[in-house]
Amino acid sequence: MLFTDRTDAGQRLAEALRHLEGEDPVVLGLPRGGVPVAYQVARALGAPLDVIVVRKLGVPYQRELGFGAIGEGGVRVISDDIVRRGRLEQADLASVEQAEAAELTRQAHRFRDGRPRLDLAGRTAIVVDDGIATGATAAAACEVVRALAAARVVLAVPVAPPDAAQRLRDAADEFVCLSTPFGFSAVGEWYQDFSQTPDDEVVSLLARAADGTDADTDTDAGAADGDVAEEVAIDACGVRLTGDLNLPAGAKAIVMFAHGSGSSRHSPRNRHVAEALNRAGLGTLLFDLLTPAEEANRANVFAIETLADRLTDATEWLRGRAAVPIGYFGASTGAAAALRAASSPDADIGAVVSRGGRPDLAGPLLAGVRAPTLLIVGGNDPQVLDLNRAAEAALRCESHLEVVPGATHLFEEPGALDQVAELARDWFLGHLVG
């Protein structure tokens, strides 16, 4: 699982923590990188946000080895076993603790900007970081939170190595991790953007959460002219799905994106296409057909019937928001879900576009699709090209197979994705608007 940035990771993590909404939790971000992730979790759960400042106490001659940790409120967590085996002198321990205590006080004051620390007594505390390397700091944070009288401690991270994840299951009452890749070497390699989080960003996010100011839900620059750009929650088949709805002023049609295997609404390829549609005056809804927990099971991306049912429910939700024609844009396995949903007798879908899709997975239901369908495939994607040729032959509606010369499955070649966007734009304008 690859995250676009910490915002994306936080939004995905929030979906895996929805079951905690009823526990009136407090969300605690580990500075610095954990705070942007925690901000999204707190925002989604409607929970208060604070920072959990923890300083690891490192053995003087081996700083990586911690003999304990300290937190706010005078909390001290000391490993007597490491102190004894390391034959550490009390004077050395006191010196390390004094230096770390000074830094802890400075950080807490800087991050909160004078606001008091949230009381954790009797509360469910969700400790959030942007990822786990060794897990030492996260484990120390859980111990500090427990010492601050939290009734229940939940540790939540987007990614962690399998061995650290196994150890951390004992550090908290519940451990939530979206991905535990075996090829793990560093947290940053699982993010497209893992740029450093400055102190100012931490201060700003904490202040925004405390004041109730949510800049992330602001509409874009065109909002004053009637544009809509918002994150939405959709209940589909009993599952809460998160999406991004963009409606240019006067939009006469909306295209729903059904993402494929290993992808999400944050897919840069689908967003590239969506932006082209928005510029042409078409609305778009990019949303996740699977929850983060479901995405962890590879088999779910091939559960075409389930994906199609959720797409159908989401379509009905969208019809309640805007009385305009609706089209589907599907990628990979999402194309099969889109075509299966469009084959329903009462679907009323105006057009379908498939990008590098697996329409074959819709099986015999292809014959029931009535919406004009465009199949786009890369010229250097021979297996998928053959599958699309067979699917085109099975379709009984208006259909067309467009091959992008030189493009592979992900259309990563220069200009290839632009061609996809132009083809999709023209197809939707012609069949939804024109």
C-alpha cells in the first residue's frame, strides 16, 4: 500500500478507526509527522486532538537503546532490567533525564502555544504516528498515555514492519495498522510525499483543531461562482465510504470513478483524468469502494459483485445530490464493477469509460450493458488488450476500443495519460451532455 502523503494516510487510517466513534476518544499525534495523520483521524471521528510529547531516555553510551521514557505530568517509565544489565549509574541516568525533560517542556509549550494538555483520565486515547520503524517511541508513548490514566489505549499507524507490528500488539489495548509489508526498510518509502513536517505545521494543525477551524473542507477558488469541492461520506451496502465530490458551476453531468486493484480515490492517474473532466465542466466523484481494512486482503479487489453493489448504492446517493446524467469511469478491476453495475435493468447510466480495465470480469453481464462504452487500452499491454477485444465483442451496446500506441498498463509513458483524459472527456461530453 502506497500513500500519497500524510493527509491521505490519515484519511485511510480514520476509516479503519470508525468503530471507535462511539467511545468519545481523544486523538494524540506523535510529533512531528504523526500530527498531520492524527489531524485527519480526529477530524473524521469528530474527536479532540492533542499532541503526545514523549522523550526516550537513551543509555549514555548507546543512545539508540532506551532505558525508559518520560512524558508530561511528571510521568516516568523506567526499565529496571535495562538499568541493571547496563550497570548504569544513577548520576548518568539523572543527567540524561534532565536534558530530555527540558526538551520535552520546550516542545510541549511550542506545539500547544499555551493551551493546556487534554485530560486523558478515563478516556479512550488513540495514539497516532505516520509509521513505525523500530516502534520504541510508539511503545513509550502508549506507556505514558496509560500512566496518564487513559482507560483504553489504541495505537494506530499507516505502515509498520511485520516484526515491529507484532511487538506493538502488546503495547496497547488495540493496534491498528493498514499495511505491514515484508519488504520494509524505511517509513518514507511507502509515501509518495514524505517531506519533513515543520514545527509550524504542527502548531497550525493543533490550533485549527482546538478552534474548530477546518481549512481542509474549504472549497476551491471557484467556489464563489458556485463550484463545489468537498469530502463526502457515503453509506453503501452498510459500509461507510469516503469520497471527493467536485462539481464545477453549472455542471450538466457527473462521472463516478470506480478504482481498481491497489488503488484509491487518491490515485494520481485517476485524479489526472478527473481534473481534465472538471476543466471541461463535468462533475466528478472519486471514492473508495473498499475500506482500508478490506484493502489489506487482496482477494477483495476481485469481489466484483460486492464492488458493483456498492457502486450502485453510491449512485443512488449521488442522484439525491444532483439531478444530472451520471457516467462511470473504471480502472482495472473497477471497470468490471462499473460495467456490472451498468448492466442492471434500472441502472440508467449515461456512459462508461474503462482505462486499462478488466471488463472480462463482468462475465455474461456484459451483454446487458446499455450505456455507450469506451474501452481504452495501452498498445504495449497485450494480455489486457486481448481481454478487452473479447469484451467488446460481448457488448451489445454502442462501444469502441481505443488503443493508445506505446502505452503500458499504467499509461506512465509521456503523454499517454493525457490521451486517456482527452478520450474520456470527449466520450462523456458526447454521450452525457451532447
